[in-house]
Amino acid sequence: MTRYLIVNADDFGLCEEITNGILKSYKQGIVTSTSVAVNGDYFNKSINLLKDSGIDAGIHLTFVGGEKPVSGPIDGLIDNNGLFLKTYGEIIPRLITGRFDKKALKKELHAQVSILKDAGIGLSHIDSHQHLHLLPPLRTILIDIANQFKIKWIRVPQSNLVTIGSMGINILGFLLKKRLSAQQLCSTNNFMGFENRGRINEAVLLAKLQNLKQGITELMVHPGYDASKRYDWGYSWEEEINGLTSETVKELVKENGIVLTNFREIQLQ
């Protein structure tokens, strides 16, 4: 069985530094796909870059992290400045307990997808900032969006860490996969990058590629130039660029017979 690898870079459009890092990792490295945050500060300036590059694109649903909603206020999910709550620790309890305006969030997420579609971008996949689409209150909205906009691929993250949080991710992922299968929607066979998010350097990449499983694997990456003045995530964006554009990494891909692909291409096979 062939080993297919989709290397997907998150956060396109959030800021100039991240966007330019993604484009370099695509043009000079092994990145094959990206997920776009339409409410990022740099989105409007980045849309032509996205089109001109030809990179496979999906929606990075963003309703946490201090960005601004595109459709107006959403009770329960925004701060006093009208921005989405900054951390998942703030937003998850509200999502789980239903302390938010569900109709307004549904409107917001539909609007985010519509912005990309209206810009002429053919969307191949859906994921979300901090994987919030895994939560039960979001599943129905997610599936509705996928069906309405005819988007076949949905990210289902997996973790190899032995922690309560990772167990939760895997359980929620398993339940989402069941819902997607019932709706004839797709997710990759395997997922990598959760444990090393923001720190996938050359050494990490080499180790992961040596042990790549058969089937279709999504590797989530976060290349970029230093954006720490805006985002205090502790990410090593430039180390990821270096790893993703490494000649040693590219050679290993060839030697191991790994087929680099993206969500747009894989659904045509």
C-alpha cells in the first residue's frame, strides 16, 4: 500500500510573517497544502498571493485566539473589545456547557467559508484553530458546512502522547470519524504533528518520515517567520521553515517512496 503524505500548513492569512513562511515552505519545500484564517489581519493582502501560488487551500475556522468575528458579535465567545476569547481554556467550558449564541456562531463559521469561496478559492478541506471543531456542539455545524459547500475532507487530529488531554483528543476524534463516515465525508488514515506543533524541525521531520504509516497521512505544520510579537505561542516558526525546506528531508521523502499530495489531488484518485 502506498504511503501518501499531505503536509498542511496552518494559519495562512493570520499575519504577514506566517503567510510568507508558508509560501516559502510550499515553493521550496515539502508543504503541499494550507489552511486559511479569513479573519486574520493579513488575509485581505494575502488572497492574491494564495491564488498566484496555486497551493491547495482549505478553511481554518477561527473562533478563538483574539481574532475578530467577520459576521458581528457572538455572545459568550467574545471579550469586551469584540474579539474572540484568546485561549482554549477560556472558550472550551463555554462551548461544552452551551453558554454561547449557537445561531451566531453558525452564522460566523458559514461566513468564514463564504468569504474564501466568494474570493474564488476552491476549498478542499476544513480544520479549525486549536481543533475546536472536535467538540460535540460543533460537529453538526461542521457537517452542515461540509455538505453545503461540498467540502469532502475534514481534519481529525490524533495524538500519541499519554496524557488526559491527548486521550480526550483521540476519543473526540474517533467520534467525529464515525459521524463523518455516516455522512460520506472523509478524513485521513493517519495524523501527525499534534505533539510537536510549532516545533517540527529537521530532526523531528526525519524521525516522523522514517516511521510514516501506510495510507494517507496529514502532517500539520506551522512554518513562518518570527511572529512572537503578535502570538505568544512559543512556536519556533523559522525552524519549521528550515526543516520543511531541508534537502535532507526532501531526499528522504524520495528514498522512502513517499508520495507528496494534497486534499485536492487525493480526492481525484
